Amino acid sequence: MTDHSFDEWTPEERAQLAEVGRHRSPRSELKGRTMRTLHERGLLGAIQLPRPRRQFAFGLAAAVVIFAAGLLAGYSVGLRRQVDERSPITNANAGPAREVARLDSPSTQSSATSGRHVVWF
Amino acid sequence: MIDAIDASAPPTDEALVSAIRHERSEAAFAALYDRHTPRAFQTAWRLVGGNPHEAEDVVQEAWLRAVSSLDRWTGQSEFGAWFRAIAAHVAIDAVRKQGRLVLDAEADLAIDELSVDWMDMESAILSLAPGYRAVLVLHDIEGFTHEEIAERLGITAGTSKGQLFKARRAVRARLAPRIERRSS
């Protein structure tokens, strides 16, 4: 063990050496303190999903944006239809006028089954 | 699950380490802590010169280092010995940071400077200069080899042997009055 064998411990001294600090123990708080520090450093405790709050917030914001976009689009389409139906200018500009007339001629009046439909373009 | 392990069949260190590594199990750590902290604390306490608060700080830091590097423990050596080596390393670092780790004969207290007639073994070791104390504690109590001590203290193995020789003589000198008193 050592080059200085003449300086080896006696059996009694060895027994005393083994007892040095043997009766010492840490305070019980050390355990909790150590575990808390391990927690804080992410080395102990349940494995959590990465940043769940941020993920939830991002999802919620995306849902709100999509809902708002859909609402605006629907409102815009509905508004346009309403304007189209009420505006004669728009109707006049909507292409060739179409009119359907049903003419009842004396010659055809007798015939209950026959009728003539004239379509003007 | 570690929480459900039967108390009559305590889990092995390997099982506890695995649970900490893969599940970050608090129960596994608590069991490992209870099993290995007492001896590691004693090692730290001896190396820092008997200051219990400093020894507690050393043990806490040792656990932080150990848990963050559990993958380095291969299971070939005993976990307790691996952990005590970390605690010893942290304790030596702590003493060194305070500028107390001086491996110099001049730094040791002369026996005639001591205010007591005699000392027991514990007081004699704690009264040694930190450098001597470190070599003596690591070699004669903790069972480190001179090569391991040299690596930890940043000295040669020959220096470690020389320091151990001087440390033993210094301790004997402190114990001598007591031995003489007993024989008389």
C-alpha cells in the first residue's frame, strides 16, 4: 500500500480511523432540498410535453383566426347576394334579358292540352 | 413501477438508476438517496474538515452531478463507490476553491501550536492541513490508490505517497501524548 511500511497503522489505530466521521449524518432537510433542485433542473419528476401552455394558446389563436375568416367570408357572400337581388342595374347588366310569355291564342284556347310558349331572347 | 416494489425485496441499484434515467422516478431517487447519502456525507465531512453545512452542500452537488451523468455509470462498479468518488471530487474542488488545498509541509500545524494536550483520531485528522488530510482520508479511509489520488489532486503518485507519510506522522504526533498518558 505504501513505501513507508514502518509507518503503517496499528490495528487499534485502524479501528479508530474507520470510526472517523462514522456517526455524522446530514440533516433531513437535505433530501428535500436536493430533490427540489433536481426538479428545477428537469432531472427528476414527470416527463412533461414541451411547453403545453404555449401549444394550447397557439391552437386557440389559430382556431379564432380560422373562425373569424370563415365568418367574414360568409358575411361577404351573403351581402353580395342581397345586393344582387335588389339592384335593377345589376339585373340589367346581368346578360341578355330573358322573358317567358305564355300566349293564349283563340285557336289554342279550345285545346286544353296544347299551349304555345314563346321565349324571347 | 418503483413505487409498488415490495419492501421485503429492495430494488437493486441498477433498477433504481434505470427508473431515474427513463422515468425520472422520484421514488427511485429517494431510495437511492437513502441508501448512499450517509456514507457519501461522511466522506465529504472528512474531506472538508468537519464542517457539516459544507459537507451537505458537497453531497447535494454530488447528487446533481451523479443524476445528470447516470449514463456514465455502467454498472460494472458498485454505485455507492461511484457516487462517493463524485462526492470526494466535489469536496476536493470545494476545498481547492477556497484556496485551502495546500500540499505543503509548512502549511501543517505544528504540534506545539495546538492548545490541547492530546487529541483523539478524529480531531487529529481534522486538524491536519487540508492537503494532508485529503491524501490521508482518501487513501487510508476511503481506499483510493495513490494513482487515483494523484489524478484528483493534480499531483504525482510519488507526491501522494510522500504526503501520506507526513500526514500519518502528523496524526501520530497528535495522538502521542494520549498514548503516553495511557501507558503511564
